[in-house]
Amino acid sequence: MEKLFDIDLEKISTSSKQEAQDREKNFKFFLENGFPNKKDENWKFTDLSSIIKKNFKKISNNYDFTFNKKIEFIKDFQHNYIILVNGIFKFSELKFEEKDKVKIESLASKEISNSNNSGNLQYLNKALSLGGFNLEVQADYKLKKPIVIYNYFTSSLDNKIINNSNKIHLNENSGLTLLEYNIIEKSKFIKNTFEKINIGKGAVLKNIIIQKTKSNGYFYKNILGSQDYDSSYQNFILSSGLKFNKIDIDMDLKKENSDCFILSGLTLGEDDHQEIKTQINHLAPNCKSYQKIKNVLESNSKGVYQGKIFVKDVAQKTDAYQLSKALILDDLSEFNAKPELEIYADDVKCSHGSTSGSIDQDAIHYLMTRGIELDKAKKLLIKGFLNEIFENIHENSLKKFLEKSIEEQVDGIS
């Protein structure tokens, strides 16, 4: 494993001798077992070790770069923004908000930690992370406009690994729509991110992950969250276009009447590999979770969904729903699903399901009899299949932007 890396820990700026020693210790922990493989149940469909070794001969850490590009901002809707360059916080602008109600700052690397059992990738993150952002919304403040995170990756990242970590905290009765927008120049790199989310009583967080262009990026993101009374978390995943992407979401519904929605619409193309793995922990009564994962696959792509619903014995009146659907457009593509229920309460409503198949030929025939060409008919059905995940987005301009993004993804299907 050591032969794969050309890591220079001494070039990472540290605040103390203790931090430098901790980084070295965590990197040694990582090297003991390396990247996860199929022996780990959490990675049974995604052998990351083999994928990395196949695509990278030598990996170095990213500790220095120059950035002088002008970022092209989204013009479709008004928004605030945060700029991250190669995972590092650079700048933020809250021009539509009361600035004393929202705190955005750089997250110092020494603050980074995660309490869930995330294995070796967490050791790697602790060893190499250069920080990220810390975002906090004050009590009783609902942002007037979304915050867009412009996640910019430079062209100097070939064979580099980026590690960063973020924290998001919504205080009581606050509200935020957060859109992560990846902009990637042409380079092949690895990104390893750990994120903590805390949603206070009555607070609402909508989190949208979207990809602007196709890339050779290899992304892993671990989201660890907790929810208080009457809170809501809604995550929309539209990260098509990455060569490799795995998102781990572990949410604790700790107090009554909280709800969690995870919705995904992906189109996977040539040799793409994407996995969404979720664990929704119902730890209190009267909570709701709803998961709908939709994939369209072609050209030797692979999609994976592992979803677990855990219901504690005290979590009576739980309402949990989980469904994954895949449209497979050729014989070379593959979709794997592993839905799980672990229930210790007796007064619950829980269900899960998974379906995969090709496009409905009767629907294609119906559209063609009305004068629509075969290619357009196929893409029209695919757009309808994916656009269903936007039911919970009520901001009209944002919804149109996301639907346009789905349309652009689908139009790229051969």
C-alpha cells in the first residue's frame, strides 16, 4: 500500500506538534489496511481498493496550488454563495441575508472529527485534511435565498488526493437551502470528505448535490447527521458525471416528529460507478423517513444502493419508506440494491422495495404513434422517470434549474 502513495505530511501547515503527531499516527492507521474492499460489508458492491489501484499508479497529497480563475456563477436564480477551491474555504457572500444571522468561516483542520465508525477513510481524512467550512444559522432565522457552494477543482490535481471536512449547524426554527455545485477542470483525482450536520428543533435543511460537467473525479463523501424535535432534512442527489462517487448518509432522528427525505436522480454513462448508502436511525416516536433512489444506466456503468432503516424499540408510530428504481439501457450495465429493515418496535409502518428493468416499450410505441421520434420518446420517458424526485421543491426558479440540469443529463444519453 505504501508504494501507491507519495505523501508529504511535513508540507501540511499545523498549529502544534501534537497535531503533526496525530496526522502521522492516523496515516499509519490508514496504511495498515488501505482503501476499503469487498471484505467490508459496507463496501460489498464497491471494491474501492481495486478501483484506485487500477486508475492510479502514484497518489500524492494536495497542499499547495494557485487559483486565479473567475468562477462562472449560476444566473438562473438569486443566491448567496460559498467558494471552495480544491476543498478549501476561500470566500463567502451573503448579499441577500442579515449577516449577523448566518456564520460562515473556515473550518480549521484540528477541529475535524467524526464519531461514527467510518473506517480507514476517516483515518486518511484526519491525516491529510486541510479543513473546509463551518456554517451556522442562528435560531428563528430562515434564509431568504439559497446558499450555493461553488466546489471548484483546478486542473493541477492529476493523481492528487483531496481531504476536507465540513460542519453545518441549524439552530432552533431556522431554515436553509444549500446547493453543492461541483465545477471540475480536466484532471483525475480523489476527494475524501467528511461532513457533520446538526438540525435543531423545528429547523429545515434542504441539501442539493449537483454536477456541472462530466469528470474523471473519484469522490467519497460521508454525511453524519442528527435531528431534533419537529426538524426536517431533505437531500437531493443529482451528482451524475463523476467517474466514481459514493455517498454515505447516516442520520439519527433523535426526537419526535422529525422527518428525513433522501431523493436521488442519476444518469450513469461510460464506465461510471456510483453508490448511495444510507442508514436512517429512528430513535424516537412519530418520525418519518422517505427514500426514493432512481438511476438510469448505460455504457457499462454500475449503480449501487444500500439502504437500511433502523427502528429502536421506543420509536413507535414510525413511518419509513424506501424504494430504489433503475432503468437499464444496455446489457453491459448493472444495478445492485440491498434494502434492509431492522425493527424493534411493534407499532410501525415500514416498507422497502427495489425494481430494475428496461424502458416500457408500450409507452415508447404510444408516443411514436403521436408523431414523436424514437430517440425523443425515449428521452421524454427518462426525464419523467427522474423528475419525480422534485416533488418537495417548491421554489419555482430553483426547481426549473434542477429540471434543466436533469434534461441536460438525459440529452447526453446516446
